[in-house]
Amino acid sequence: MTGRRAEGERHEDSAADYLLSLGYTLIARRFRAAGGEIDLVALDDETLVFVEVKYRTKQPPEAAIDHTKVARISQAADAYLAKTGAHQKRCRFDVIAVFPGGLRHHIGAFHAPRPVLRPPDDD
């Protein structure tokens, strides 16, 4: 594992520990799907939360999340829902920005560019 990847995993682990301290239930780490990855998947009560963890030292970590990144996370969320069958869950996208000395948790940081995959109604 490269030093950069190990550092990224260390920050993801810190973010996971933070969420656990808030009472979230951690469901998955580093979920990979074609075209994207979700750093953490957790439950906040009944809400399924897809979490992007970003670390930067010289600029705000949030600045690294652009439209392309949002589309990739959304695509990976669709794949996660298809794989797990969790379509009925309410979903949310959070960002945890990690920086030297701390972190910021942005709840509902963005919305998927299109609705997250839902099963057809049985009507």
C-alpha cells in the first residue's frame, strides 16, 4: 500500500470513529463500484448515509468535491442500493473534511445530480 493510500485510510478510520461516537452504525467502508467509491456507508437512525472523507493541508478539503466527484459518488450509491436492496431507505450524502488539527462534518452536503435509484412502484 502506498503512503498516500495508507494516509487516506487513516483519515477514513478517524472519520468512522467520529461517526461511531455520534451513535451512527457503520455499515461499509471503501465500497467500490464501477466509476466510483464511497468511503463510508453508515446509518443515522433510519437514514442511510453515504460519506465522502476528504483530507487536505493547504486548502479547505471541501474544495476537492466538484460536480464530477458528486456524480461518481452518486453512481456508486446507486450501485450500493442495487447490490443491497436498500432502496426503501432514506438516503443522505455527507462530507467529512479532515484537516490538520480537526474535522468538519457537513450533514446533507450535497444531493445526487439525479434521483438515487428507486424500485418501481407496485401500482
